[in-house]
Amino acid sequence: MATGPTAVYLPLRGVSLIDTEGQPFYGQQEDEALFNAIRTKLDSRKAELVEMETDINDEQFALAMANKLITMLKNR
């Protein structure tokens, strides 16, 4: 359980390198099931949910998470 500011990032185009379109473990339906479970169970009063139209290895995804972490650390 989180005890401080929390953000959960969802890479909507793939959760791993081999889970992107055209790769052997690409599973859009499986990813959507995972994301829907997170959306349903996540308490938005305790954690921010950020959904991005990128895969997990996209530079923009990494930068968004890094920038969020920096902001959270500055605001502690």
C-alpha cells in the first residue's frame, strides 16, 4: 500500500518490448483486460492514473514518469 504520493502509468500500446504490435506476445485484448482491472480497482483518491498512447519502452513514456517523479519529490 502506498504511503505517499502515487501515480500509476499505463502504456496503452504494450507493456513489454515483445508485447507491441507485430511482436510475438502482442495481446491487445489481454492488455485491455489488465488495464480495465487497474482502472476498476485503483482508488483515484490515493493514486493518480495516467494513460499514455505509447508502449512501455517509448522515450515519451519514460520522460513522463521521470518528470512526475521529480515533481512528486519536490513537493514532499
